[in-house]
Amino acid sequence: MTTPEPNNLNADNIVAFLADIFERRGGEEYLGEPVTMAEHMLQGATMAEQNNQTDEIIVAALLHDIGHFTSEFGTFSMSDTEDRYHEDAGAQVLERFLPPVITDCVRYHVAAKRYLCATKPDYFDRLSDASIHSLNLQGGPMSPDEVTAFEQNPHLREIIQVRYLDDAGKRDDMDTPGFAHFAHRVQRMVDQHTGRC
């Protein structure tokens, strides 16, 4: 099967498109962490599944960093000097196919780090050096006004859950299944959101 172009994506081929990204690009370095991009996202999804989280949380953890694959569907990337909003890139390509709770988890997982740094004093101590570096690029802890605004999101609880999975998915000693293991969950969410079920 030929991989679809980003502007030709539909409910029938989005899962294959994502699987192809994991296959071709998943071995790339994850911003100074001891795992690859695919390992990072698969670890989050695996931990969510092991803890009996909902399909929404599992799929959001699986896809939260998909926007780092800039050449696949956008021009967003992170460099050493600035953050080009990979979370927006990922959410923009996924929002046509997945429920708002999932795309909110993708779109706001970076903001959730800033939120938790502002509201939970011990959270900062959990962050890796690479995550602290990116936090500084992303604006640091939220201001009180930003915290108040962020807390209005109806999916705040799920966003925070995915943020914690994001933080945990950086182990160099964890075996996980591949993308194919989760593909049926992704397709189920696509089918529900697009009215195909």
C-alpha cells in the first residue's frame, strides 16, 4: 500500500499514515533523552494500557509527540534556540480524525508541563535535564493568569494524565509492543469521531 500524502488523508488511511511514520522515523533521537521518538511514545501508550486507562488516553499518549515529524505534515520543529510548537503541528493533522479529548492532550501536553511546574512544587524535580531545557524554551512555569485560563479546559484531567505519561516514557530498559499493537485502538477512535462505527 502506498503511503498517502498528508493532503489526501482520510478515515480509511490515517492509521496507515501514522504507522508508516513510526516505521520510517521512529528511530530518530528524542531530544537528548535515552530513548528514540517511537520508544518514547510507545512507552507512554504501554504504561497507559497496563494501568487500564481509556482508549482516549492510550491513543493520546501514543500520538502526543507525532508533530515532531515535521516533514510529514508541517514545518514545525524544535531547535536549540526555540520551540516551533510540535504540539500544534500534531493536533492540526489529527483533529480531523480524532475526538477533541485526544487532540487537546496532544495540543496542550507542553502547556501541561508549564502548568504543573506552576501548581505542584515537587513536579519540577521529576523533569529530565532535556525536559527542563525545553521548559525554558517554552516559556517556563505558567503565570497565575495562565493557570486560571488553563484550568478552564474541559479535558484538563486527561491532559495532565498524558503529561505524566510523557514524563514517564523515557526509560532505556523498557520493552513495548510496536505501533501495530495499538492500531486497532487508534482506528476505533477514528471511526467513532468520523461516524464510521
